[in-house]
Amino acid sequence: MTTVSSQVYYDPSHAKREGVLFEGWILAALSGQLPNPSMVWVADVQSQTILLVRGEDGIVRAFENSCLHRGTQIYPPKTGRHAWKGEPISAVTCGYHGWKYTDRGAIQHIPKAKGIQCTETHLKQYAVFEDAGFIWVSLETPRIDAASLFAPIHDAVRHYHLEEMEPIEARDFHFPVNWKVSLENALDYYHVSTVHPKTVGAHVDAEPTFRDLGWHSLQTLYIAPYGWREKLDNHCARKRPYSDHELSSLHKYFVFPNLVINVLPYHLTVMQFFPNGPTDCIMRYRFCQRQKPGKIERARVWASWVASRYILYEDVRIYTQIQQGMEKSTQTEHPLHEQERGVEHFHDALNRWIDDTQPASET
Ligand code: FES
Ligand SMILES: [Fe+2]
């Protein structure tokens, strides 16, 4: 029987060890947020604001969002309903004294330059990997190259053309629970009949199939095509061809270390989980539609968004009970059910990553 320790949900020393998980590749944005050349977007990656610039050559580069003059944030992080949209620029320009940079991060122009010297000539740059609609950034030297790390995911979703997806809602939720409580709830099918009896539970007959994708996993949930829904799905599934299986299934990917995506031909849900201390977390939520939807497709996406938010509300209601129960439990190991295989895989992947990087004395 597989078990999980309650300690991993509150112990500060465990949370500290987990820091290494976020030194690798982290999703910084969706390609649909920077759809055109000469666009900029400020991404928040592990408490750092990163400047993502899609250059004139169409390539995305990432820079520290700190001006070489006085360190001012070159662009502020955006807030508000349309905060997910990148903005067109003619040059990367700091708003304080007007230093300008090229789309490759080099100083291009310093106003009234006489009398000022700067030892640096380029903004600090980070590694970026863009593929299949996702823009990944690594703030440290990556342990695994991104192409091989993400190949199992990208190859499987490439034909959905997720680079065309854009959020209809992008926001951060703060939850007073360990980040793993929130993430693994999205991977756990065992709770569906209890927590979601009238929503997910009412429309899904069979439990999901599970595939181990190494660092990642895939759970496929068959959604019975009831009457009008089949017609609607066919109408809204642009970018064919999709198999019947793809038209009637939700593909839920766990992408190492902190991402869950729900992929369907007509919409995409992106949930990214960041620790904010041992017992607090942020869920970065993006519910996406394909660009330029027709009326019916738009109505369908918004209806799905309402359903998705209600399902999230059903989950969040139980978060605090999970967290506080774990913190106070005298039982140290807790058994996992067969329908919690996604949770088991998630913990295995985290432990493998942490253990490989810890000095022998700390493992
Ligand atoms: S701080 Fe950016 S130009 Fe002065
Ligand atoms: Fe749930």
C-alpha cells in the first residue's frame, strides 16, 4: 500500500527542501499572451518579475525586469481583467529616465548620455523554451534540457494548437494551504463522488485512465456525449482533425513540478501552484478559449468557465479541513487509493527530484 506523510504539508524544513523544485523550468506564459513580434509581457516567476519580449524575429527572450541604470522595474506587472495581454512596443523602454534596450536586451539609447558610464551593456538574460503554446523559463542553470523534459506533453498536445488559446480569465488565488494540497486535489479522482456529486460526478460514468509520463502524468476522463452536447462539441472543435476519443475526453496533464492543464479541443484550463510559505499557496488560474471564437463557441466557453469555477468552489470549501487535519493528525502516514494514482505519481516525482539533488547528508 502506498502512503503519504502528513508532515510534507506543513513542515518548514520540508518546504525548504522543496525549493529545488522551482530551480528548473517553470511556465512563465502561454504563447497566446504574446501572439505577435515586438510584444512585451511581465511574468511573475517565483517572486521574480521577468520581462518576456517577443522580438522582431518572433523569438521570445526573458530578462530580469530591472533597469541597468537605477534598477527600476522596466515594466510594472499588470493587474486587472485583461492583465494577461502582452503589449506592443517599439523598444524596451524604462519609464523612469528613458533608457532604451533592444529586443535582445542590449542598451540601445541613453538620454543625455554624456557623463554616465555603465559597466553592464545587456539586461540579465534567462533561458527560455517555447513550444506547443507554452513559454517556459529557467532562472537557474536547468538540470534537464527543456526539449526532452517536455517532449511527452508537447508531442501529445501539439495538434490542439494551444498557441491559439487566450485567457478569458487570468487571476491568482491565494489559499491558506500547502501548495501540494491544492495541486493534488486537481489530480485526485477519489473525491469526485463526495465533493462533486452533482457536477463532475453526475456527468462522468467511468474513472479516468492513468498514464505515467516519467516526470509528468496524464489522466484521461471520458465525458459521456449526452444529446445536444455531442453536436455542440463538434461545432466548437476547431483545428480538426480530432479523434472521437479526443472530442469526448478531458485530458488532464500534470506537468512537473507545479502545473496541471486540462486540454479539450475547445478550451484549456491552466492551473499553476506556487508555495507561499509552508502553509500558504498561490494558484495561478487561466481559463482559455481559442482566439476569434464564434458566438456559439464563445457561449459554450463561458458556460464551461462558470461550471469550472463552481467545481473549483466545491474543492476550495474543503481545503482548510484538509490542511488543518494534516497539521493536527497524530497519524503520520496516510494511505492512497487506486483513484489517487495521480497524487502518488506526483509525490514520487517530487521525491525523486529532491533526493537526486540533495547532498547525501541531507537525504
Ligand atoms: S532607472 Fe531606468 S532609466 Fe533610470
Ligand atoms: Fe475536485
